[in-house]
Amino acid sequence: MSLKRYHVSTRHRLIVKAIFLFVVTLLVATHAFAEVSVRTEVSPKAGSRNDLFLFTVTIEGARSAPPPTLTDDTDFDVSLLGPRTAISIVNGVMNSRISYVYHLTPRREGDLRTPKVTVAADGQTLSAMPISVPIGAGLGSLSDQHKDQGDLLFLRQTISPSSVYEGEQTVHTLSVYTRVDSNDLNIEEPTNDGVWQETLSDNQRSMRQVNNVEYTSVEALKVLFPLRSGTITIPARTLKAKIPDERSRNRGGTSFDPFSDNFFQQFFEQVEFKPVTVTSNELTLQVKPLPPMTVQEKKTAPTVAIVGPTSIRATYPLEAISTGETKSISIEVTSEGNLNTLKTLPIEVPSRFKVYEERPEIRTDRRSGKLITHKTFKYSILALSPGLARIPGVKLTYFDPAKGAYEIASTSDIAFPVRGQDLAAAGSQPAQAPQSQGDTTTSSTGTVPTMAPLPIAPPLEYEEPGLIERISGSISVQFAILLLAAVCGVGCIALFAAQRKPSPERNEVSATSLNDVATMKDLEAFVRQVIASKLSRVSESSTMDELRARVVAALSDKSLALSISSLLDDIEVYNYGGNTGDRDREVQTLKERLGLILMQWRR
């Protein structure tokens, strides 16, 4: 194939690829990627040195993300178990989730911390702080009172932390430990007086070791918010289930009587299930009272105190509005505390505005093993007077358990320009229309309102529409787009047909060019050029597998096809197999084989 023909063919392929990429871009233009974020979690939350801990790093919204970098790993031995990837599209937003799961082994007892995580994703550097994991002799071991089912099934509940302030979040974990398959699990759910509870996660599975025995742990995590101070008792839970009865398999010993029930039961390994009931331990939660508020703190405090780190922000469009129009304002409160009791916010709006409050929206997520609540309050502000509207920032009092004191979260002032007439003044004074000079009609109530004469403009001159105007008026936008797409489609079909049509002027690759080959990479490029010049539906950029498949399918001479495939295999081995032999000799040998193949291919 001549150099000119090669460049023309390459140009055609580039045009086709550009059209294809343009169409794909149009198809996916409506999808947006979610915001990139990273979060970590560890399971279980506490335990002993014999337990198996799973540490999960989840990266959401990233198009691609390499494995995270873990630092400050002095408390645990870390080993990577593997990544997990999931992609979903919800309401036009593409969300990708990549989770890296690690196995953590405690190096000592005490209040340990998971490694610090740093992730480089989509040009951003994200980080997640370590999670505290209590490790102790009594945190991961089960007492002898739970061994009533032969160490096959246990039920245990923990709470962390066990001492909190009134309204502060604490995580309650109910764990089922089992070494056998169980059916019909039914856990009694008694009421917890004095706490507000929210579900954090269900059916969270992990592997744990208890007394050097490996168990499958199924955990249900709930967040508890104590509603009063003092000692709150978390009652014991009761689990009813069915587990395999090992005695049924060995009952009567080994039988070789083919007519006995025991024989068929042994042959098909049928196991009977027996009902069991296990009871968990009882917990106590120590709740400290909140300190009293000052007068200033009470002004911005909700009815029920919010306990936990809290932030608040306001979002609204900045453009100006006219009097009589509304401005939508959203105020989002994010907190570790209980926001279910927060019904409204103390927003102070001037009298020249009317406020319409919508129903608040609430959503939750997990962050560092805790429940984070986001509650959004939406307001529609109706402007009655022009000028610069300024609404004072919203303030909210909350209690920070780490500092043991009240804090006030606040937004910046809300400001936007308002244009138009003063509707508030117009509503307070009676409107009087101007009286025309020729109208002398009066009544007992005063002047009769009249309408001013309408302005009359000079008559418009009619102009005959031109050819372009008539065509544009008779063709709709949809038809024009359809016509353009049809033209593009016909062009693509013609271009593909021209590319697939064998050219009678296509020149053979000369043997002189083969003599100029000096390296294995040059030889591979020469072979790709030969195959692309003689066979259709492959190019010089095709993979080795595509070239081999096309050679086998297109050549009727099977011995020739086998020779070419074998040559491709040897080139791939020499290039990527790490061969350390005489490279020049290898290239010369393959060049001689290629010369014989070219002579056979010309026949």
C-alpha cells in the first residue's frame, strides 16, 4: 500500500471515529457525575485482639480512583482483601462507588485508631480521618453463660460509648454469632424506654474469632439518642432460630440396610433442624444531664436541645427579583444530633416581606461509623417593597459533647436586590386614577376612574416575505434536526462503503521495506501493515487477537493462516514475554519467516 493511500485511509478512519465520539457525547451529555467523596468504616466497632476487623474505604462519584494511601498505621497490621465497584444512574446523575476492603489485625490492646486515608481522584486529593476502635480483653470475648447451644449460636449486644450526654448519639450493636446454617431467625424487639432510636445498618456481615474459634457475625446497628439523664437499661434480646441437629445424622450409627430410613438420610446427607432459643446480655447506659443555657443561647435554641457537632448553611439564587415575585431560600442543618425534634428555624424576616414555609426534607448518611442527619428547610420570600433585601443570618444553638459547652452555628446574611413599585405603600393608600379633561361626570363618592387613551403608532408597512423567510416558516426545528441527522447518516454510510470497497490500485508491501526492519517493534509494525493492506475490517491499530481472528476467518489457505498466526504469537512472546536471548538473531529469524509468508501470500 502506497504512502498516499495509507494516509487517505487513515484520514477516513479518523473522520469516522470523530463522528462516533460526537454521537456518544450527545447521548451521554445529559448524565452528570455526582460529587466526589470518600468515607471509611470499620466492622466491628470494638473487640479483642483475636477478632477479625474489616476496614472499608468507599470512594463515591469518581470516574476513576487508584487504591488509597494509608498512613499512621501503627495500631493495626493492614492487608488489602480487594476492591468492589458499583455504578448507578439516578435522575440523570451518574454515581460510581469504589470500595477497598482491608483486613485489620490489632497489635495491642487499648483505644486504637484505624489508618488515615488519602485518595487522589479526578484531580482532587481527599482524606478521611482515623476511626477510634476500643480493643480489650472483655470486648471481644463471650462469657460462659452463652454457651448453652454447644458453641454453635450466640447473641450479643454492645453499646459505644456507654456514657453520653442527654440527647447525644450512641451506637447500639446487636450481633448474632453462628458456626452453622440457621433458619427462621426471629429476634424479639422489646421497647427501649427513654431513648429515640434510628436504624444505622442491617445485616452487616463479618468474620470474627471468639475464644480462637471463627464465627460468622451478622450485625444490626442502631443509633440511640437518650431522652433523659440517669441510668437507662437496655434489656436483653431473645433470639429464636432453627439450627442443624447433629444427632439426627448420627442417630443409630452407620447403617448399611438399604431399606431403613437411616440409610437414605445418610446417603442424601439430610439433616433435621431443631428449634433453639438464646438470650443476649443486658446493657446499661449512663446519661449525663446537659448544663443550663445562658439567656443569649436560649434565644436561638430549639425546643429540644441538639447534641453533637452541627453546621448550618443557606443557599439561594443571587439574581434580583421584582416586587410581587418570590425568592426561594434553602437552609440545611447537618448534625450528629437528633434533628427529628427540630420543626422550624428562628428566621427573622423584615415586615416588608411575606414568608411561606414548605415542609422540611430530611435525609441521613453514615460517616466514620456515625449517623449524620441533613434537614433542609425551604422558604419562599415574597417581596413587597423595592431596595436591597437583607435578612439576618439564621442562628442555631447546639451542645458540643467534646467541649462540654454550647455553641452557636450561623449562616451569613441573606441579601438580594428587589426592583419595581412599592406594593406595601400601594396597599395602604386608596388608588385614584387620573381624570380626563373632557370628563366632568361626578358622583357622591368622588371622581369616576377613567382609562387614559391608548397611544396610537403609525401604520406598519407590509413587506412580502423573501424565499428564506418562507422556507424557514414552513420547516420546523424538529424537521431541520431530522434532516441534518439524515444527511450525516448518509455521509457515514457512503464513507464506510468507500472504505470497505477494495481499491484496484492498492499496492503490495514491497520486500525492500522488509529489509529496512531492524528491531522487533519495527517488525511488528510491518506485519500489522501487511495484514491491514491485504485484509479488510482490521487496521494497523487492531489488537493481536483481532488480527489472528481475522486472518483465520478471511484466508481459505489454512496452512498460510496458521503460519501468520504463529508468527504473531512469536512476536508477542518476544515483545512482552521478557525473553533475554539474542534479539538481533530473533528479528532476523522472524524476518526470514515473514519473507516466505509474503511469497506464499502473493500466489
